[in-house]
Amino acid sequence: MFILFVLNLKCIFFLTGAIHLHSCPAEPYIPIYMIVLGSVSLITLTLTYTKTIWVDGPVFLFASTCLGLLYLFNFCWFIAGSVWVYSVYPPNYSPDVSNFCFKPFYLFAFVITTLVWACAGLVFVCGGCFFLCTCCTAIRIGHGFLPARFRFYGATADSEYKPISGDV
């Protein structure tokens, strides 16, 4: 069910940009941004499923290489699209003016771009919290991870046995 939602959303990006190709003279790259974002995301989704079906061989290697390049391109394209979308905020929505943007189209691009940035921020904050919790836990119980000078693996705290030189 979720995959159908994501697939439809990527198709909506593409179709919205294609339908409103000349609806935003204030920033003519916004429709192109939406078209490319939707089409590259569809290709990425297709290659991801190709990679999961072919788990070995040249198809897997080709799909993995293409996915890496597409992820890099998608990231750079998203930054460029963010500059284009946010640079004209708030645009003039009146079609009587030469530099206008069709309001529903621009707001769709603006909301999608903002939601992606919010989700990325949430992932970084949650990842940072997870990293901090992991580090704090490792420090708190760190004496069990690293052997001290008079400790060795397999020894208990009340063990009287002292290892002989070379004893592992």
C-alpha cells in the first residue's frame, strides 16, 4: 500500500511539472525541477526493485552503480530545486503580471520541498540522538569492552588467576 502511495506521488511530481511547464515565469526552472524530480525518482524506484530481484551478477552491479549515481544526482538536483523554489517566495500569483506563478502549482512545489527538508532534519536529529545514546551506553559500560592491564577476556572480577605471559 505504501509503495503505491510513493509511486503515485512520484507520478504526480512528473505530471504536475509537465502540465504547468509555462505556469511560473517568475522561476521557469520550478516545473523542470518537478519533472526531473519525478522521473529520476521513478527510475530510482525501478532500479531499487531490480536490485532486490537480481541479488548477484552484472545486473546487480549495474543497478547498484546507477543507484549511487542517481542518489547523488537527486541530492544535488533537490538542492538546486530548493534554491529555485525558495528564491521566489512569495511569488506574485496574479496572471496579469509577467512574473507570476500559478498558485496551486507553486504551493505544491513549496510544500513538497519543505516536507522533504523537514523529514531530512528529523532523520538527522533522530540519528544524532541514537548516536549519542549509543556512545553514552558504550562509555557507561565501557570497562566491559576494553580489557584493562590486569584483566583478560574470560576472567571474572573475583578471579584469582593471573595470566602468564603469552597466555591468551
